[in-house]
Amino acid sequence: MAVSQPATFNEEWSDDRVFAYLNQLPPQGVNADYHVLYNAFKHMRSFDFERLLTKFVADGRDVNAKNPQGQTIADVIAQYPSQSTAFLEVLAKFA
């Protein structure tokens, strides 16, 4: 049996950890800005997502970037009703 790291909840994320998502490289054929937003949504809490978006937009990146299926991150987030409200509210501040 493999040893695993215990889960931690509500830990404070440093700026370095949040902003490291800005440097993620997308798979071939995926828009880099969309890739960053999608991974941030999957792994962050909404208030950390907002911190990321502040720098993301300041850097001139596109919050309306689309995935290969033509969806924006808002379109994708809306598919997860139990999680979407807080994230969509954050996105609306930057639209």
C-alpha cells in the first residue's frame, strides 16, 4: 500500500502558488488563457481564483478565451451548478 499525503483543507495559498498557474503550458490545440482558467477553476477556491484573475487581466490575458469546443470558462463553470455561483460572480467582475 502506498503512503499518501493527508488531505489539507482551508490552507492559505501564497501568491507564488496562486500565480504559478499563470505559467501552465496548454496541450497542443488548447488556448493558453483558457487552459490557465480551467485549471485554476478545477483546483482553487473562488477567492484564490479572484486573486489569480486580478493578475491575469492586468497581464492583458483573455477571460473570454475559448476551448476547442468553442466554450468560454464561464460556459464550462455553469455546467457545475453546485460550484458555479461563486466562480461566475468572480468572473463577472472581470468581464
